[in-house]
Amino acid sequence: MEFTKKTLKNGLRVITIPMPSFESSTVMVGVGAGSRYETKLNNGISHFLEHMAFKGTKKRPTAMHISSLIDGIGGEFNAFTSKESTVYFVKSAAAHAELCMDVLADMLQNSKLKREEIEKERGVILEEINLYEDTPARKIGDIYESLLYGDTPMGWDIAGEKEVIKKITREDFQSYMGSLYSPSNMVVVVAGGVDSEKTGEMVEKYFGKMRRFDIVKYKKTNDEQKNPQVLVRQKQTEQVHIALGFRTVPLLHPDHYALSVLASILGGGMSSRLFHEVREKRGLAYYVRTSSEHYQDVGNLVSTAGLDPKRITDGIKVIVAEYGKIKNSNPPSEKELKKAKEYIKGHLVLELEDSRAVSGFYAAQELLERKIETPEEVIEKIDKITIKDISKVAKKYLVQKNLNLAVIGNFTDGQSFEKLLTLK
């Protein structure tokens, strides 16, 4: 998949991925601004600002003006916030790519941030937080990372704390944008049925006058751990949700790809080890999966599951046992390795049949890795992983002192679970 990249005088990076067979296109703007850049006084502002961007500009005064315009071309528009970035996009017929770029540029440069809109959206954010709290299968990941990273921006919820959200002001938004929304900290990615040269000209037209400034930097996360840890969030639920895993490596570490394949072997599909042992063989859970997560300075491998409260001990024991087996006594076979690699590659290929996913693939790399690997290059690296590589990372990172367990369920403390965190 070929792409072109250029950098404007103000530091804005522009990436175009022509996909000649596509009638659609996605215009995406990524900003290196996420919750890890926040403080205790504005925790949640990255996500709140993402919402406010759609609430009206000088040219398009209300949210209805913006939504009607995109609806009028049959387009889709949205945004999302992570710990390390915020991304805005519009997907439409390729013939409307310039209009989509105009709208996104307008939203990011001329947002009105009206006080009455802030008050209304504040209520929306608070209800979104309530939704997450009432969805433990989703919330367990936040609890797990709060256990890993503690009372730091990396350990805080992306949505923020309610008491902080209630106090955020228009001036807070302006200050935050003035610290991170520099064109040098942004990338515009356009994928689909577009022409690279014309796209570059459009980006220059709509983003070229943005003023560049120095941005704030994130604080590196302390990733040291001496003993296994447990964190319980007490909540009355019909199903207990757990996250059980280890600290690993940052995004650019060479073990990144081997850890992804290891995660696939453990919990990447219905034929994975954990799915077979936890669900199929014992009926302990409805869902069980493993993922390998990587940030700019830290990473983790984690298995999550929804368990019968009466059988949570069995579930934890089985997952810990499978970690021990793949590390010490039962390394993957060639058949397992091949299946895991094909699972990863197949999901990547299927995902990238959509122009929005393609834009996101390139935006994430440019923002967080500062270099780009094409899908073909990623697949080539996955193909090179060997059983020896898997065994190496299993022995290196599946270490008892780095074992962590987060639980959402009707339990008062985690003492009864601590004795279960023993690798054999």
C-alpha cells in the first residue's frame, strides 16, 4: 500500500494513501494530545474538548450546522480520545473530500467554545462516565491500568473525574489547546479515492496558516514493580470481571511484535489456549481474551474475562496456569504459531479494507512512532517471528513479580486473590 508524506512549513505532516478502487475517502486529523498530558486540575479535558469541537464555529455556528452539512453528503463523522492522542475524522464519497477537510479545519481552528454549549455537554460527559461505570466489561481495562500506573496521568481515566469535569471552563479549553494543538503536533491523513497532489494542495489551503508553537511534553511513567499486585473495585454485579497480566515494553521496543503473537496464542480467538481452557473446557466465562498494549514509554500484556462469581478462583488459577505453561513447560507448536500469525495478519487485512481504518493505521504510527511501516512491512515482521522468539518473550516478561490482577465484583478486598498469583 503506497503512500506519500509531506510536511508543511508550520510543521503539519500530511499523509495521503490513494486507493484507486475506492469511491469513498476519509479525511482524518490526529493530534498528539491525550489524557496523559493532563493534570489533576483538568483530568478529562482531552476527551471533553473532543466533544466541544463539534459544537459550532464562527463559520458554522451550531452543532446542527455541522451535522446537517455532513448528513447532507451522506457522510460519517466522529472523534475519539486515547491516553496519547485525539483523532477527528469525516468519511464520505471521495468527491466531497475538500468539504470534509474544510469542516475539520474549521472545527480545530475556529471552535466557538460557547459557555452555554460547555454546560450542556458537561452533562453529556457525566452521563458517558456513568455508562462506563455501568459497563464493567469495558471498565475493567481502566481499573487494570490504574493498578499498573497508579495516581499518574497514565493511571487516570480518559473520561476524567466527575468533580473535575464539573469545574472545567472555557479558559481551560483555550489553555489546553494552546499547549498541544500546534500544527507541529498534528497529522492530516487522507485515504481512499483521492489524488495525492490535489490533497496536498487542499491541506495547505485549509491548514497552512495555523501558527506553530512549542508544546508541553509528557512525564515518563515509573514502571517498576517488586511484587504481584491486586486491585478490587467493589460493585454488585452478576458477573465478575478480571484483568490479569504483566508489564512489558513500549511501542518501539523490538519485542513488540513477538508479544503480539504471544497474546494471540494465549487469547486471540476461539481456538486460543485461554478460550479453550477457560470457556470451552470448563465453562467458567462467556468471554476471555488477551491483548498486548503498548504506549510510548510503557506496555502491558493482559487477559480479561467475565466469570461466574462463585468460580472466580478457578478462573484466575486457570489463566495463571496457562501463563506458566507457555513460559516453562508447554511452548507453542509450529501449528499454533502459524495459526496465531495468520490470525493477526488476517484481522489486519480485513480491517484495512475500510478507508477510515487505513487513515487511522497511518495516523497512529506517525503520531506515536514518528515513522511509518506499511501493512506489508508489518506483515513481514509478523512472519519472521519464531517459536524461539515467543519463548524468549514469555520467559522475559511473564515474571511473577510483575503479575497484576484487577477485579470488578462484590468483594471487599483482594487478599484472598493474592495467594493465587503464583507462576509455576
